[in-house]
Amino acid sequence: MDVVVVGAGIAGLSCARALVDGGARVRVVERGRVVGGRLASKRYDGRYADIGAAYLVADDPAFEAQVASWESRGLARPWTDTLRVYPGGAPSSGPVRWAAPGGLRSLASDLADGLDIALNTSLDALPVNANVDADAVVLAMPGPQALRLNPPPGIVAAATAQTWHPVIAAVLTYPSRAWGDLRGAFVNEHPVLATVCDDGDRRGDRAPVLVAHSTATLAAAHLDSPATAGPIIADAVGELLGLPAPARIDVHRWTYAQPEPRSGGYAVDGDVWLCGDAFGRPRVQTAWLSGRATAQALLGGAR
Ligand SMILES: Cc1cc2nc3c(=O)[nH]c(=O)nc-3n(C[C@H](O)[C@H](O)[C@H](O)COP(=O)(O)OP(=O)(O)OC[C@H]3O[C@@H](n4cnc5c(N)ncnc54)[C@H](O)[C@@H]3O)c2cc1C
């Protein structure tokens, strides 16, 4: 079986990996310069910061095994089970959150190792092209991005049923670490902030870097000029944690950051499949499971 997987985020990579393990011939096309999609680490001043997913949580046995494999090879490590909750700043315990010393994108790079991946390659429409003889095409991406490819009706229906929210991530570099034992915080009922994480703590290098994620409302108002959101987010973090202004502010816009949770695993119409984190709770684990379920269905001949 020949399969083209479009998108080298965690869903596309887990799909491609499982297909290859099952004996399929797989080509992955990714429009970005690197793999990982929203499992993203970007270099600022020579240091990687995690600007997409803040951490991983694993509670599915298969994904737990994947995380254990990353841990055994030093790629992932348990970071914390306690984050603060604002207003108030009280600590709140939850599941173990996993981080990656090399940045979370290093986990996507690990999955990508050995796969046939064409980077900087955008698929603009289906069919892939007249010369490509693929038995199936897997669109491993947010529904609104899949809609641009003119997919068949069943995929259009699944994609348009998804609701997405934007986020602007701000990487705030300070002269020194002045926030004590923060680790990370959920910020509720705030007009600007949704989360703040200590990137130096989760990465383990103790760099004086916080990464804040905006609310969807703030992001929507600044989608055309995300840089203008940077000082607003920095001021809000300063006020929340009692910090001076950062020495450097970098922002990243995620137009399709977080979907409303849905179920289903994946969608399919004929030979075109759609998978990703919109088929469950919007988490790395969901994307990984969705890609894998798609591969298993393809290998098993399911529709
Ligand atoms: C700000 C933010 C915070 C988050 N926090 C967490 C968290 O703390 N914990 C957690 O578990 N999850 C978190 N998530 C969610 C997590 O990042 C996603 O669930 C997961 O990474 C989605 O993977 P995916 O493969 O489904 O999609 P994506 O990562 O979006 O991958 C889609 C890929 O398809 C490519 N693509 C799109 N169109 C085309 C085309 N036409 N041709 C070629 N390539 C194309 C894109 O470039 C991209 O690489 C967060 C996400 C964001 C944005």
C-alpha cells in the first residue's frame, strides 16, 4: 500500500510511523521547514523555547509506552504534577506533565527519524497530483487547513464541524529568574493570559525565560499584527507575578491553536482521511492516537 501523509505534526508522524511499521510505503509532505507542527520549539538567541504545546500528559497505555521510550532515551522527562492556579496562585496537583530537555519538538524529530519526509512542501489541492499513485491520502492537520485542499464531502463535513480558537504565545526573556518556584500556572478569568510556564524549569537549563499563552479573545484581536500583543502579554505577566519588564519579547501566532473537544478518532471519505487533535481533547496524546488509529484502520482495510 502507498500512502501520502500530508502534515508532519505529531498526528501525521504517528500515522506514518505506524503505517511503515505495518509494511506500507509512506511519503510525508510538510509545508514547514521542520517537523512537529504545534509541538513546536523555536530558537531565540541560540536557545530553544517551547512555543506550542507546553507539556505532555500521558494516560493512554499505548501513548504511555511511547513516552516511556522517549524517557528511556533521555528525550522526555517528568516535569511536574503541580501547577499554580490564578486568581490566588494556589498550587494545584494533577497528572504528571512531561517535558523535553531538547525542546518538545525533539520528540517529533525522533518519530520522524527514518521516514520519507519532504519539508518545505505544501500540498495545495487534492488529488495529490496526476503522477502520484497513492492508495490513500491522510490529511493530518486542523480541519480549516484541510478545507483549503478541496477534500471530498465527508472530509468537508468533518472539518467544518470543528471549532478552533487562536492563541498568541509570548516568549519573555528576563535579566534573571525572579519568580521563585513557579513551574507553571493556569490563569482563569483573565482578559489577556491563559497560561504561564517557566521554560527554563521545564527544559531544565534554568534559563530566565517564561512562555505565556494568551486567551483566544486577545489573540483574535491581534491576529493581523501579533507583535502588538507582545507588550500587552508581558505587562499582564509582570502584574500577575510581580516582575520587572522582560529584556526581550518574542511572539508566535497560532491561528488554529486549540479545537473544541470532539470524538471519533478520525474521518474518512473514499481514499482521503482526516486526523489530528480535533478528534478528542486537544492534546498531543490525542493527535498521536488519532494518527495511529488512522494507520491501523488503513492497514486493516477499515472504512
Ligand atoms: C499554544 C498551544 C498550547 C498547547 N498546549 C498543549 C499542552 O500543554 N499539552 C498538550 O498535550 N497539547 C497542547 N497543545 C496542543 C498540541 O500542540 C496539539 O494537540 C498537537 O501538537 C496537534 O498535532 P497535530 O499533528 O494534530 O496538528 P499540527 O501540529 O497542527 O500539525 C499539522 C501539520 O500539517 C502541516 N500542514 C498544514 N497544511 C499543510 C499543507 N497544505 N501541506 C503540507 N503540510 C501542511 C502543518 O505545517 C503542520 O506541521 C497546545 C497547542 C498550542 C497551539
